Amino acid sequence: MKEAMFYEKRKNGKVKCRLCPQLCLIEPGDTGYCFIRKNIDGALYAIEYGRVSSSYLDPIEKKPLYHFHPGSTIFSIGGLGCNLRCPWCQNWNIAQPRDSFPGIDIEDVTRQFTGRMMPNKVVDLAKKYIPNRCIGVAYTYNEPFTWYEYVKEIAVLIKEAGMYNVMVTNGYVMEEPLREILPLIDAMNIDIKGFRESFYHELGGHLRPAVKAAELSKEYCHIEITNLVIPGLNDSEEDLEKLVDWVAKALGKDTPVHFTRYFPSYRMATEPTPLETLRLAERIAKEKLDFVYLGNV
Ligand code: SF4
């Protein structure tokens, strides 16, 4: 646990977190929307600092990043929590600990279900796997921006070691923390959930901050965009066209886009995305973009 960055103390022991656009006002003893930043005695703490739920040496293509050191591997780590609530989340057991560990305090969850891995240990492991083509560390599996303090400390050490930092994120972060960390980040895969404001409301968020974060990130590092195509929710021609138009205009037509296939998970039982729908997305995108890929097919 570590005292959080980007928060203000308010009256009556409350704190206001300014890390992500949820801008949680948190009562003493409570956690924010992400469940992993907690008000303890009027100060905000990053409960998940130094705690890892999942780690693996993944191919870089699995992030997915297809245009960033193809053929390499990356030491990938994840924690707990997320600042959105996607009902189809494929990693909900770590991203939504409120549901996977109902009624259990986050500090107990952390103690029992994550392992301690301090930043220098993460860097040592990334270096250890250099013979296995490891190029650095990926912050992935759940939402890494809610792990901000830990990610930033590792990222500094990784740059000092001459290796790369990769974030796999929903891009739901405020501009100030994003600007502070971007000089350390080499590549991002940003998951744009759909290109409709009302769609983001269903996930407990807004489209605009994610779009702005992607546009700013493009100025600093390599980015690729992922869009999980879900039957009946974000798969209309209009939604797909809006997403493609934005990528082409705001990020550039050479930005790789991955349309991935949805499978039932968490709170969703809808049948998997038909392959014809993915082919439609691919056709629409290929009219305006240079690099379009289908995932989970
Ligand atoms: S990072 Fe967590 S606590 Fe902070 S504003 Fe976002 S959801 Fe709320």
C-alpha cells in the first residue's frame, strides 16, 4: 500500500481522487469506483501498490500490438480493479473484485489473492527473460491506470534498464496523470469500447475522456486501437463507421485497429459475435485505414 497521487483532502475526512474521470469523492473507510483506492483516516491509499494478481511472459502480439517489435515477448503483469464496469469483461475475476470477492474488504482480498512484487523485482524478471526475447514490461490484464503509482515507479526503472513500457488500457484517465506518465511509455493498446456516448454510460463512463487520452497518447508513443465487437450493442454500421472515421482523422490511417470477437462472460450470455459482423467491420475499416486485424477468430 502507498499513499496515492492526484487527490485532494476535503472536509470531514473525505478525499477527492483526480486520477481518472470518475473523480470519486470518497468517505473515510470507503474505496473509489475502481475498488482499489481507499480513504484511510482522511488520506487516499493505493491498496494494490506492489501486489500482483497475474504475471506471464506473453508474445507482444497477445496485447495485441502487431506493429511494435513483432516476434518479441514482454513480461506482463496485472493487479486488481477497474474504473469501468463492462458487463462482458473477460477478466472480471481480477478486474471486478467487488463481484469476484463479494463482501470481502479489499485489503483482505489483496492479502489473500495477490502476491507481493516490488518494482525492482519486476524489472529483474523482465531482464531475466531477455534471452527469451523479452523487451520490457506490459501493464495489462486489468486496468493499469488504477495502479498508477506502481506502474510509474516500474516504468522509470525499465527505462533506466533500456527496455520498453507497454500499457494495455481503456484510456480512462485524467489529462494531468496521463501527461506525467506518457514520456515513460513506449506503446499502448487502447480499448475504445464503442463510438457512442450512450454506450459508455452503460459501462459507467464517458466516451470523450478515452478519445482525448488516445489522441494525446499518439503524440508520445506507438498506439494501436482495440474494439470488442458485441452483437446488438456496438456493432451497427453507424457505430463502426464513426470509430473508423475518428481513427483515420485524429490518429492517422496508419494506426493499427483490432476488431475482436466477443464471447459470453461475466454478466453477458449473448451468443459470440458472428464472423460476418467482424468481416463487415473489417470491410468498413479497410476503406479508410491501412492496418486492420480481426482477433479471437
Ligand atoms: S482511480 Fe479509482 S478512486 Fe480514483 S477517480 Fe478513478 S475510479 Fe475513483
